[in-house]
Amino acid sequence: MNRETSHIPDQAPGKDGMFAVKQLALIVSAPDQSWLFPDDPFLNAGCRVLRATSLADAVAAFAMHLPTLLVLPLELAGTGTLACLKACLEDQPETTAIVVANNDQINDAAEAMRCGAFDCLFTPFSRLRLAKTIEAAMHRANSVHPIASTAPRPAPPVALPDGKSPSPAQSRHGLIGSDLAMAEVFHAIDTLAGSQASVFIRGENGTGKEVLARAIHANSTRSGAEFIPVDCATLTPETLFRDLFGTGDGPTGAAADAQGGTLFLDEVSNLDPRVQSQLLRFLQTGEIRPPEGNEVLRYDIRIISSTCRDPHEDIGFGLLREDLFYRLHVAPITLPPLRARGRDVIAIAQSNLRRLAQAEGRKFTEISPSATQTLMEYHWPGNVRQLLNVIWHVVLTHDGPQLTNAMLPEEIRTGHVTQTRSAPGDVAVTGRTLAQIERDVIESVIRDHDGSIPRAARVLDVSPSTIYRKREAWTKTKPPSGPSSDTS
């Protein structure tokens, strides 16, 4: 049975005194699950609420009312709803759909995203998560198909090499993705939204670990406070208190800036071993006494940390304290490399092509089929950061409206990675200082061993801590980073 629970009129006065049409949210749920979706967050978003408790009623209500927002469980009374979702969105593509899943329905949730669902709520979810999802969905609905709008629909997306169109990609706080691998990441964001547990993110360089950390913060109950990133390679016994906690009386430093919010320890495996014991004491108690202070400072912050290396390997070589690791490793998330994310490559490229074209005053709007195939076939060793650099380079050196295969750099078209590795004996010597030669040799060996400092240390016959200390000194003169990777 269909039941309209809101008494809000179809029209209500807007801010300018004019009457605006109230939009409709169709909520489908089993009778004993309706409490999960109270009226208030929908009413606050400007929606009337229509409820259906069976799939037949839902299909009839959808066909009759063509709702702006659809909330649909992936299973109702033992029956899967993916076919229903697909049919509804094919009939009314302007509808914004939110699907509801449990923890063993990740595959179905990913398929729902491919069918065009805007977001997925994994049960259990908080009231805050529900409200934010509804708000984001209505913002999307109003921007894609505003009320009383006569604007034409956007052109269909470019076809992929297999003849299919790119999957509708979900974008949440800078993370773009519809592939199954990213469905697990979005599930983790949902699951951790109401938690205070420490989060440990592992992923290759360039995959967007800080972006993921920011997404977790933005979805948490701490989103009203600050998110403060800290580069762990810069923390030394001499600078730890100054940079993290301050040196005088009263709270200062990064921890104070993150009070009530989130402190992001970026590349925690780069922590100087001498710093780790001091940091562990703080994480255990939330308290610290700076050496020049007279009071114990107390902090209420959530810790998110990241690494691009194998932490168990670092523990085995004595580079990372096991007790510190397990203090940080409460809720682990693995961020997949771009090569494992399927059609997300095109979704990320297309989104950033338009963004960068607008920023640089170019006319690019789409990617040609041949360029699409090339981007899909390349293996992206530098992950999302490399993809963004490629798109930015094309935008700076060409103009649209279409990004063609000929515009892509040669190494992308041929599938060859630019040669960056070299044997230590191949390092140029003439006209260079001993310090410069030493740095190049060390960095070359680290690259040859896929970024593993312990393995590089064995080849060079030095202690891994020696390499860490040298790299720490080099960070003071490292070149500025390239374009932001905050879009995936």
C-alpha cells in the first residue's frame, strides 16, 4: 500500500515569496524497516514523502508519480530489486536513486551504481549519514534537472571500447568511482562515519590516500572541526613537540589545530623510530606534556594514518613499532590502484578534463573513442596523480572540444612507462658533488625495489634507519608538488 506521510502542500512559498513545487521522495521499505527512514530529513530537504512496502506498490507509485528521489533496498521480501531499479531509471533518468544494502551485498551495491544509483547506504547507518546522503542527492537532483527547467539534457557520454557507456560514477568528497573495488571503499566510509576508531589507509603512491582520509572526516561526526594533515617524514625528535604539540604553555601545533576533529598522519612508515615511542604514549592517553610546558595537554582528536608500503615488512625490519602499528591499525582500508579500477579511469579523466578546461579557459568537453581506449589500456603506475597530470598537460597544450588520441603523450599511447630507473653505476658523476651522487644512488636503488627502503638498505649494505634519516634531511629541499590529486 502506498502511503503519503507528509502534509506539506505541493507548493510552498520560497525565499523570494514565489511558490516552488515540492519534490517527491518515494521510500520503499519492508513494514518493519520504515523506522530507518523518518520523515524529518526528507522534509528538511524540501520533499514530500510517499511510502511503499511492496515491490508491486513501488513500481505502481513510481510510474504514477515519477519521484525526484527514490530510496530502494536491494532486497525486499526476499526478492532482489536490481531489475526494478534499472527499469525505473531507464524510464525516468531524472530520478535520483539511493539504494540500501547490508554488509554481504557489496557486489549488488556496485551493480546498482553501474545501473545509475547515486549512492548506497549500508546498514546500520546513522541519522547524520542519512541526512547528508539525502542532502547530497537532492543537490544532485536539482543541479542535473532543476524544477521547471527547460535546459536540454547533456550529451550522452562517449562509448567505451566494448561499446558500453561509462558507468555512472559516484563522487563523494573528491573520490570518484563506480567499480566494485571502490564500492568497498565507499562502504568503509559509510561504516566508519559514526565511529571514533583510528583508521589505517594503505595504498600506492598517487591513489588518493589523503583524499580518502578527508572523505572519512567529512562524513564523520567531527566534520565541523578541522582536518589537519601531517607529513610524518618531517617529524624528528627535535621538531615533534614544536610541530605537533607546541613548545610553550597552552595547546599549539597540529594537534591543537585538529582539536575535536581529525589528525592525518601521512606516510606513517616514514616516522623516525625515535619519534614513534613519544607518539605512542600520546595515542595511548590523549595527553602530552611538552618539555617546555608546565601543564599536561589533553586532546580530543581522531587519528587517520596512511602508508604506501607493507607495514608488516617494516615491523619485521624494526622500522615500525608493532605496538604503534596496532594502535593505529584499528579500522584498515586498502585503496586500490587505478589499474584495478576498470572504467573509473574514464570517469576520473572526464570529470577532470571539464574541470581543468574551465580553469584554463579551454573548450574541452569530451574524450574521443580512440583516446578512451588508450586510457583504458594503459596501466598507470603513477595512479590517479599520473592520470591528472596527463589530462592537465593535454589541456595546457591543446584545445577541444574533443581530447583525441594524438594529444596524449607518447608513452601513454605506446603503453611504455617513462624510464626512471637506473643502476647505481649509471648515475652521472662529472660536475656533481658527492652528496648529489649519493642521493641519486640511494633513490635509484629504492625505485628499483618498488619503494621498499628495507630491501634497498640490504642492497646498499646500510641500516634502513640511515636511509630514513638521509631522506628526512632531503625533504627540506624537495621540489614543490604538482597538481592537486584531490579529485580521486
